[in-house]
Amino acid sequence: MSDVPGIVSGAGMQISVVLVDDHAIWRGGVQSMLEDTEFLVIGEASSGREAVEVVRALAPRLVLLDIRMAGGDGLDALQVIKQEHPKTVVVMLTTYENPTYIARAVAGGASGYLLKGVERDDLIAAIRRVIGGEMLLARDDLERSLQAVTRDAGTSADLIYPLTPQEERVLRLVAAGLNNRDIASILSTAESTAKTHVEHIIDKLGVSDRVQAAVWATRYGVAQTTPPAP
């Protein structure tokens, strides 16, 4: 689904990761948590500005990014990274459980928002989910975040994007925070078919995952505010 390559090793395909935080001890701790998994840390950065340069040089599949850092804010770095590498998955990993930060992160291109107190198994499960195209945010969190997304001046009528009518309908349901099972129920189709539609939408829009597909739909007036009940 993504154009960003993984790394082939003796153990199979690994997911390349860059860690961004201004505390070296924390970066070392996360790297230890990812050992013996498919996630391979290929680079580190200690500030937002450094993160942009490291991602440019290494083009990782996943970036775990802190927010408040000396030498460059993570939310500012997020916008640059997503502009230059739209299919790179960025997950914010921070101490700040702040609704404004969450909204800015989603609007800026983040695929998820995790707190640093997360346990190892929960962290690995979460980033596996987001790499697999699933949504880390609960539906209510997504809805609140999307309300803060500023729409561009244009609407969907002003754009040329290659979605079929069925894919556009699926996109509206994705923007409402529905998972593949709920989408399949509404469309009276198989869950595997709904999953395929979502994958095609993500590829066609050139985004990294369903959260950013929802952001795209909101910015261009495709999203609907009240989803049908599954």
C-alpha cells in the first residue's frame, strides 16, 4: 500500500524507524522496546529541525516524534515531514495529553498520538495497527480533531481525484471514524471488500493511512458530519 520501502533482512521485511526526542535516554529506551520485533531503528534526532534532515536522508517508513523539544518543535517538523514524505507514517509519542496538541497533530499529518507512559506491548501493538492502515484514535477523538482542521478554499468539486462513486462513499465513512467492519455492514458487502476500498483510496489520494484520508476528506468538503448507523 505504501511506496516507502521497508528493509529486507534475514528475518524478513523490517519496518524502518526514526526516533525523535531531545532525551537520549528516552530514545535508547524506545529502541530497546523495539528490539526483537519487525521495527528497526535506523536513525535518531534530538530536535524538530534535526528530524527533518534525518528523515530526508533516510526516508523511514515510521517516525516516532515528540512534540516539545529544545531546538525545534515536533509539530512544526511534522508538517515539513508530511509535505516532503506524505506516505511516511508519523506517530506522536509525548508526555502531553493536550486536546489542542492532538488536533494540531492530526491536522498536520500524524497517524496517531501516544503517551510516553505506554507499555511496551501496547506501543508495539499500536504501531503495528497504524502501519497496517488502522486508526489509533477513537472515533470521538478523531471527530474532535477533524473539527479543528481548516478547510482549504476549494471544495471537492474544484479537485480532480480518481475516486469512484463507491470509493467516495467509503471515504465519507472513513472520515466519520468507522472501521472496516462497520463500513462493510453499511454497504452490505464483505469486510475484505471494504478493506480493499480503503486501501485503494489511500493509494489514490497519496496519503499514509485512513486518518490522513479523513483529514483530506474534511479539508475538501467530502466528509459528512453524521455517519449512518452500522
